[in-house]
Amino acid sequence: MKTTLDIADPLLRAARKIAARERTTLRALVEQGLRHIIAEKSRRPAFRLRDASFGGRGLNPEFADAGWDRMRDLIYEGRGG
């Protein structure tokens, strides 16, 4: 499949030098680099957020039907907020 890449000039020059030194094509070098990065990323486990919940019983009755304004008022009650 053909595609177009915009590569910084210094990086492209360095890649061409390596390709020439290793007697390979720029295409082969780019494919090798992509395979390496894909393999590296595949080895890393996906981020998983730890379960920080606790065994509570849900909201206190006073908060059960409260909207955000009421909850905020109760949280800051007596704290000058």
C-alpha cells in the first residue's frame, strides 16, 4: 500500500545513510522501524485503573435525592464556603 509521510529532513537524511550503509531500501528500513515499535507497544499491558471502591452502602439518605447544589452546600457547611 502506498502512503505519503512528512519526515523531518535531518531524520530522513540519517535514515537514507543507514539504508545505504546496510544495503537496504528506505522502505525496508521504515517497515523495520514500524514493526519494532508495534511489537514494543504490544508487549506493554494496557493501562488499568485499580479498583478504589469500598464496601459502602451508597449515599446517605440526606444525599439520595439531592442535586449538586445541595450536596455542595452540605459539604461546605460550617467551613465558611
